[in-house]
Amino acid sequence: MTAPPVPDVPEGTRLYLRAGEWRAGQGTPAAGYLDLRVLRVYGNPIGGRVWVRGHHIECVWPDGDCTAPWCVEAQVSVAAIRANVDGKQ
């Protein structure tokens, strides 16, 4: 059985992720939510997750002061990405 493909996620897409739908850096399960704007989704799904780089929502407000190429890199559930892209989350 093959895993479902990762949906196309345009740059700037907002992802609202709940606890359990994402992992920080080296795979540490996250206990809270993460609200971000996507820069890039990359890598092949491993264990139902792919890498996402982006910015916290606060960084992209008109008065945001983040100058980093990205400030968030997380392993995100493909199912959660799909739910966000499909407008179900």
C-alpha cells in the first residue's frame, strides 16, 4: 500500500497545526499548536510526515520584524497538511 501523495502547498499557505500533528526539529513531539505561513514543503513522507519550513504568523504581519529566511522547521503530518489545504481545519 502506498502512502497518499503530499498535496501541493503554495508558498504563503497558512497551516494551523494541533498538538500531535507536528514535531519540532529532531522529531520531538509538540504539545501545543503551531500557526505558520509556509515557505516550502519538502522531502519524501516518512512515517506520514514531511518537512515544512515557514514563519510564525507573527513574523508575517505588516509590522513583523523577522529577517530570517525561515523561523520554523517542523515535521508535519501529511494528513494535517491535506486538511488545511482542503479547508477542513
